[in-house]
Amino acid sequence: MMMTEHLTEFDDQPAVLIEPAPVPAPIGSIFEDLHDVVFKLRSYTESEENNDLGFGVELGMQRAAEMIENVMRRYQPEDQTIG
């Protein structure tokens, strides 16, 4: 009984949760990951012929790849280039 009472007692001080600070990824690895995403978006093809919806998806993926490349160009350090 005494153990239970001790476990259910509340401290006067509120508990403080400390979250670890996020560790930033090296810039080079972020650009490598984005380059990989662009490659995968550009390499997607729809296997069915005469499929207007599939063609629209392909065009959308090409456009998404272009937008990612534009962001990469804006923030990439001058000494690195997009491969």
C-alpha cells in the first residue's frame, strides 16, 4: 500500500520535456536526394498506349521535376552543379 501511495504522489515541480534539436543534414546529401527524386520523376513512363490520363501524369511529373530543379538552382552553392 505504501508503495502505491508513493507512486501516485505528484511532484510539486512540473515535468519538463526536452526535445533534441534537429540535426541538419549536410547540404550535399540533400541535393543528392533531390537529384535522385528528379531522376525518378523524369524516368516515369506510363506503359499503356493511347492513355490520355497516363500522358497527363507523365507531363505532371516532368513539371514537378522542373520545379524541384529550379529550387535546387536557387539554393545550391555556387561551387556545386546539378548533374
